[in-house]
Amino acid sequence: MKNSNSFSKLLPVLFGFFIMGFVDVVGISTNYVKQDFALSDSLANLLPMMVFLWFAVFSVPTGLLMNSIGRKKTVVLSMAITFVAMLVPLAAYKFEIVLIAFALLGIGNTILQVSLNPLLSNVVRGDLLTSSLTWGQFTKAIASFLGPVIAGFAAVTLGNWKMLFPIFAVITLASSLWLIFTSIEEQPVEGKTSSFGGCFALLKDTTILMFFLGIICVVGIDVGLNITVPKYLMERCGIPLEQAGWGTSLYFIARTAGTFIGAILLIRFSPRKFFILSMVVALAGMLVMLTMHNLWAILVLVFVVGFAVANVFSIIFSAALQKKPERANEISGLMIMGVAGGAVIPPLMGVVSDAMGQVGGLAVLLGAMVYLLFCAFSLKKV
């Protein structure tokens, strides 16, 4: 009976990860917005910057907010903001309005990512946390790969790709109501009240700093591939955006499969060895992909890279939370602040792409992969 009760609490929390995956619609949206408004890569990539910039601004304050109002209420707040974000593009379709909508999506997603991961630790504890976080990422990946599919369906069948927003709004509302009516016990925060200075002081711990930079890199890779794969396919294979968008869906299908398998394997295998193997495969796959011109070869390698990096975020995040479990709220805020890597790396890729083509933009991600391989070997020190 106890296990059944725990499972009933776990389900609405895991479904929250599905809402978290809505942020990845920025990838295919960037391509549609670029096409609709005839933008350059540099200008179009302002869209993901507007999403992920807020991870640098709101992550630590959200960690402090959780100490005051609790994790569950913070998650519900994030979903309310996400719901509003989904309605904004329907009011007026202008580039400036789209930027505002995705800024709200970024703010809501920041608050959600900071609060939902620690909330999961109130439902699942101990050695199962890494695997449970990976199940959460598996749920997020389902939403991520469905985004381009729904956008394509909306464009072809409903006549406008923007019709994905009301669909996402309804799902967000349902998720928030499910969580509101689920009882989850939270442990009160003990000790002195945290401050901004106290949170950032955690970065003096070299291990926490390494994890923080690792999150920046893995999110930069994720967002960079999400945005660039369709453009790379159009450049290399000469196919239209409606077809090239399936490259993004394939990437997220790979991540979905990778997180599903990873959630099972991480129960039995060392996260460090799993991490090392993942990054070796990802690096090899990316290097080979940059030499390819054949459509199917590129798609296979997109799948390989997506599959390989699928569990890296969960491994890093779990290791960080377990490093100082008594400071889980603050550490969660710091780690999610690293998601701002999605606002740093894509604009850099855009500048390089404008100068050297999409191969140059994707090559930027190789440096991030090398750093993650260093993190993987360093994980033994944790």
C-alpha cells in the first residue's frame, strides 16, 4: 500500500518533466520564425537566448524562494507562467511578441527545473535518485521530440505551426491541476536562512563548480543540436525545412530511447563509467557527422549523438545534489543557472555559422564535449 501511495505521488511529479520538455520547442520554432521573418542566423538565435538567459537570472532566487514557500508551490507557480507564455503568441504574431513569449517560457521553465528536481527527491530517495531523475529526463524527452512533430502537424494539417501553443497550454493546465491535488510531504528547511552570497559561495567547492560548468556544456550541446540540425540538413542535403525538422525529432527520439535505457542501466552500473562511455561515443559521432553529406548517414549519427548524451544531465545533477544534500535547494538553483548555457553557446554558434556555415557552428560543440569527457573522468573524486 505504501509503494502504491508513493507511485501515485511520483506520477504527477514525473509528468511535470513533460511540461519541462516544452522549452525544447524553441529549436523548431527558431527555424519557423527565421523563415517567417527572413532573419539571419545571428538574429534568429536571439530566440533561444531569450529563453535560456533567464536561467542565469532566476535560478538562484528560485532556490531561495523554495526555502520560503516550498517546492510544490514553486512548481505550480512555474506552470502558471508557462501557461501564460503559451497564450502570448496567439495574441499577435510579431517577432517582438514572439521574443516576449519565449522569455516567459524561459522564466517558467527556469522555475520549473529548479524546483521539480528537488521535489522528486521528496518522493524518491537514496540510491534510486539518479535513476529517477533519468526517468524524469525520459519524460521530458518525449515532450521534446513531440514538439517538432506537433509543429509540423499544425503547419500541414491545421494550417499554422503556431497552433502547437494552445495544445501545450491545455496540457500545462492539466499537469498543474494534477499536482495541486496531490499531497506531497516536504521536509522543512533547517538552519539559517540562505542568502545569495551563501548560494554562490558553494561555487568555491571545485567539485560543485565543475558540475556547474558541466551543466552549461551539456545544455549548450542539447540546444545547439536542437537548433542547428535542421539547418545542417538543409545546407548539406538540400531538403526543405518541413522535412529537415524531422532531424530534430530524431534527435529527441534518440534522447528518449537513451534516457529510457539509461534509467534502467544506472540502477546497476557506475554513473562514472556510464558517463565516460557516453562522451566517447558522442565525440566520435559528432566528428564523423561533420564529414558526412549523405542524408541517411547524417540522421544515423544525429541519433547516435542524441542517444549518447541523453543521460549526462541527470548524472551531473544527481551527483551535485548528493554532494551536499543539506543544501539541495541552493545547489539545484546553481545547477539550473548553468542551463543558461543554452543562451551562451547557440549565439556563438550563430556567429560562427554566418561566417563558416553550419559545420562551423556544430564544431563549436566539440569543445563542450571535450570538457564533459574531463568531467566524466573527474567524477571518481566525488
